[in-house]
Amino acid sequence: MHIGVEYFVSVSAIVFGIGMFGVFTRRSPLILLLSVELMLNSCNLTLIAFSRYWGEQSGQVFALIVMGIAASEVVVGLGLVVAVARRKAELDVDRLTALRH
Amino acid sequence: MTYDIVFVAASALAIASALGVVLSVNPFYSALSLIMHLVSLATMYLLLQADFLAAAQVIVYAGAVMIMFLFVIAYLGNRADEPTRDIPLWQLGAAVVAGSAVVIEIVVAVASQAFGPGATVTDQFGNPSLVADSFFSRYLLGFEATSILLLVAAVGAVVLGSKRPSPRVDEPDAFPAPRTQPELELQAAVMGAETAFPVHHVPRKDEDEN
């Protein structure tokens, strides 16, 4: 069995689907952020797999940029979660519909 | 052969821990599963000769970012737990359909293509100096944009996490700031006497004790 790029892409598709399921079903904003991380990482895997397939470095560069974007997303997301929690609001994305509580 | 075994083990672990992230009730276990997921993805990056990215994944992601996550979960304590209401069945069904639709689409699209064995690359492929070469020449603009994005995110986090939340509109005294006499007079002049705070000397805490 030769493990080609298609296996890596399939694994990343499965992980992306799992992350999507998590975003749709979970209510806690923390778990939502974790699920978004799953989706971003599966995209990273695809980028790196195709970068190896074509013998091009650019895919790895883009994966690094995606890592930076994921880091800033976590920073802002966790900042929002802590700010909401400090104002004694319930941490439930279905109830947090207004910009002010 | 070793390659195949490592791939199968890493991908099984990645999928299992991704399920753990989504299905755990305790957010702490979700975060720990995500760390395991990131480490198994780093193993797959090594199989794809992305050495530098594998190292960055473990150090930056599994190290720094996830520690921040765990810190916030521990800070929130039991308030980080999932709200206990039941998920409506249609939402669960829609989530399963949407998630599996993406998976099936991509797997079918990939399986219908005949991928060759891939380009032959040297051992140097993916080492830090080569990645840095393209990062700092051809993709310099992306690098600078990412650095500005990180700076903006850091500033935003500081603003969000600053000590005093802005007072609510309906409760102006929720977070009272110590006011000075000239400030109150100015406010009275601007807003009109009936809406402003009463213009008299407000004793501050340190003065009360005298």
C-alpha cells in the first residue's frame, strides 16, 4: 500500500467534518473555539500534504500563516470569553445574542 | 512499511482525539484531547517532510496556545461547563448531515482523481532555512500581514482583559469611578442638571475614614 496524498487529504476531511459537527452542536464558546481549531488544523494538514506532493515550499509557508491566524483567533476568543464571564453572563452561545448583556 | 504503520497510527489517533474534543462533556478533557490531536498531526507533518512545521506545531500550538486554553478553563472553573439544556434533534441531525456531507464530498473528489507518487524532493525539503527562504522573499507581504494581525490581536486582548469593564447603560453606577469636583461640574454643564450626577462634594473612601 502506497500512502499517497489522497490518504492525508481524506484524514483531514474527516477531522474537518468532526470540527464542523462540534461547531454546530456544542454550546460552550470554549468548545466552539476548540472545534474551530480542529478545522484550521485539518486545513493545515491538507496544505502540507499538497506541498509535499508538488514539491513546493509555499504550502508550508501558508500553513505557518494559518497557525498565526489560529493563535490570534484564540487570543481574541478567549479574551471575549473571559470578558463575558466577568460580567456574570451565562456562557452559552445560543443565549449570547446581544452585544451588551 | 514503517511509514504505513506510523501513518495509520497517527491518523487513527488524530481522528479519535478529534472525536474526544467534540464529544467530551468536561471542557478540560476536550482541551487535553486537542493537545493529543495536535501531537498526532505533528507526526503526520513529519511523514510529509515538514520538519520545521512539526516542531512549531508542538512548541507553539500544543505548548503555548493550549496552555492558555487550559488556563482559561481552570480560571472559569465550573462555569466553563456545557449548559445542560438538550440539543434539539433537528440540530443534531443537521450537524451530522453537514459534517458527513463535507467528508463524503472531499473523499469522493479525492478518490476519483489519480494522484501520482508525488514530486521527488531532496532531504532538505521542509527544513527551517528553506522555509525561511520563501517566507522572507516571495511571501514577505504575508509575513508582515501576519505580524500586524498578531499585534492587533494582542492589543485587542489587552483591551478586552483590562481591569474595569465599561459601565452598563442602564446601571451607570455598576462600576463607579472616583470622580473629582471639576469633572462633576463639567458633566452637569454638558448634560443638564437633571440628568447628571448631583453636583456636590462626593466624599471619597479615604476621606470617610477621617
